[in-house]
Amino acid sequence: MKTLLQPILTEILNILHTPVIKVGQTPVSLASILQLIISLSIIIIISRGLNNFLRNRLLVKFGIDEGNRDALATIITYIISCLGLLIILDSTGFNLSSLAVLAGGLGIGLGFGIQNITENFISGLTLLIERSIKVGDYVEIWVSEEFKTLKGTVKRISLRSTIIQTFEGANLILPNSSLVQKPILNWKYENNIYQINIPVKVDYGNDPLIITETLLNAAYMEPLVLKEPTPKIIFNGFVDGYLDFELRVWTNYIEKKTDIRSSLNFIIEYYFRYQGINPPFAQGINNAGTSSSKLQNSNDKSLQIPPLRILLRKVTYFQSFSDIELRQLIENGYRKRLRTDEILFRENDPGDAFYIVLSGLVEVYVEKINKHLTKLSSGQFLGELALMLAIPRTATVKALEDTTLFVINNHGFEKLLKSYPDLAEEIIQELGKHQEELASRQQQLRQMGLLDETEDDANLISWVRKRVQKVFSL
């Protein structure tokens, strides 16, 4: 049997190693072609595995975002694949200089035929290196008369084409050259914050301060709205018998802007019915009062929070504020929610914010000695002195139940003081009434080395004035 197979195997080997074509001066056999095919298959498998490993595992550990991970992984994979191809060609006996001559000849003959492929290839490299668009970016681009303007998320960038997923879930495959040649509106290029504007018109005679507070309450009820930058209310003026407002909010989710806009409109309508705020020309609607009454009798805790201007005027430092000053204070603040047992701040944390409890219950205690100081409920406030003087916290605060707070941080308060310079002196004079506590805090700052020599002063009022001016850059 072995004797019979030996001639057959020898003949097969001879056939495989017999040159069948010449590439330049290099003879190519079937064995070389088979070896090349197997080697190329191995390179493709390895390159795909390497791409996935780089994109989903290695580069993730370096904290690189999705778009840059995809670009780096693609470029590295192509470089390694090209090097592997050259090594394989050389090891299988192909003369690379001969291949270059052949490629040049074929390039002249096929130049017009592969012009688009080459253009897309170079455009793909440009996109990956330049990173004007990346995987995960939300883009708008004029595609054609049929598709008009395309809006969607970039899902994949290869050397020939880019895949963009639309809102409807379809995947549109675009040649890379079209992305390089056409203007693109990239909503995530170097910025991940987007503004959404909600126009609101109300009947003339409504209190603008109530409108402002109601719109801000609605904005903070939407979880996808950012707390910083804070939502802003624009009063455009009086138009045809109604008040023209605009709610401006910011979000990180531009691809969900339609959903966010819809959610905000629902919340605004809900809050307006509770407050009895009518849209223009709604005075004749008989069921408007009935709807508002139903809401007032509901158990919705978000509707049972007292108006902020009433709560703010309970704070000594804000008692003399006008409605205009209160409006700006309310606009510069934001809502913060705490779950049961969640810590708001701890002892020695920076005193960078002031809080009013809108709903719920918090406990104030000294953690080091486990000493309970007090409990604060709706309408009560804390942290105002630490905010004004930028001094460390002296106690820990945690929520005893689900709690909503109104927060004014140092940035928001600084805006107010710069808009109304006289307020700073009023607050300084009010702070000066608490001599004993101020002396204690001044000594605390000295011991901690946080009291600058230029602001230290034996006169507590002078010290507070210097401190406030320094903290708020006045």
C-alpha cells in the first residue's frame, strides 16, 4: 500500500511546487499560493482578535473614550496587518521589488477603476487620524436628495466606509469620501454639553417669580438635565397679551433631546396646573380650575414644597432681598436629592454650598464623638456661614429619609454678589452680629493654616469683609 501511495504523493508534491506563473522575476507555485492563502487567513483572524482586544479591553484600562479607542485600535490593527503581510510575502519567496513593479503597472491600468476605492481608503485614514468624527459621536450631515439631512450616531469607521445608526434603528453606510468632502455638524466634537430650549407662554398677570421657580422645579425633575450649568429662565417680554418665557437646560444626551423636550413639556404642564398658571387665551376653559384643584389634593410630595422665595426670606441674610434678587438667587441654585442614610457632607469637608431642606429630614451630628446635634426638616436651612466664609464643615449631615434640598454653591452666590455689589456689605453686617461664632471660626482657620496674613484682622467685621471679598473675588 505504501509503495502504491509513494508515487502519487511525489507527483502531487511536484505539481504543488511546480511554478505556474511568474510575478516579475519570481516564480509562483501552487504551494506558495496555498501557503499565502492560509497565512492571510491567519492574519485576518489575528487582526480581528487584536482589534477587539485593544478596543474592548486594553485601551479601556487607560480611560480612553470609545471614539478614540476605536480609532487607535483600527490604526494599530492595520499597521500590524500590513507588516504581517509583508513578512509573509517575503517568507514565501515573493520578491517584494518585483511586486512593487507589478503593482505600479497594475496601478496604471486600473487607476481609473479603483479611483473611488483609493479615495475612500485615504479618506478613512484621514478620519481615523484627524478624528473630526469618532465612534459614538452624534452627527448631522447632508446625504442626498433622497435622505436629506441625516441625524444619527457613528457606530463604526473603517478604511472604506462609515456606519451611522439613525433614530429609527437603521444603519446607513456612507463612503468615507462623502464625510471628508461635505460639512458635518458634530454635536460631540470637543464638547459633550448641549442646550435645549423650551418656549413657554403664559397669561398676562402671572407672577414672573412664580413662573421662574415653577419652570426651574420642572427642569430639575428631569433626570437627564444637568445641574451644572444650571437651568436658566429667559423672559423675552410681553407679546400680544401674554408673557413670553424660555427655559434653557443642558444635557449630555443630545441624541435624546426629543425625549427630554417631551418630558419637560409634560412636567411643566403638570406643575402649571397645580399652580393655576394659565397658558394664553385659556381663561374660558371651564375644567382648568377643576384640574388644578385635583392636583392640590394629591399626595405628590414634589407639589407640596413651599415656594422658595418664602423659604429664602426665612434666612437672615436674604430677608432684605427684592423679588428680582431672589429670582437670580433661585436661578443660580439647584435641587439635590438624597436617599435615606446618604451623606450630604462630612466634618472638615469644604464649606462650598448652602442648603435649604425642601422636603424630607436630615440629621446633623459630630461623627468623631457620635454626638447628635439636631434634625432639620422642610423649610430649615444649613451651611450658610460655611459658604460665606469658605470654611470647613464642623459637623456631618445625612438624610434620615428621602430628601430634596435646594443648593446654592459658591459659584452661584458669586454671580449674585457681582451683579448686586451692595448685597455683600449687607451680608457682612449681618454676619458681624455673630461675634462669638465668628471668633471661633477665625481661630479654627488660624490653627489649620488656612488664614492668609493679608486678611487676618483683630476686628471681626474687617476680617469678615476681607474674607468675603477674597472668597467671592469681589
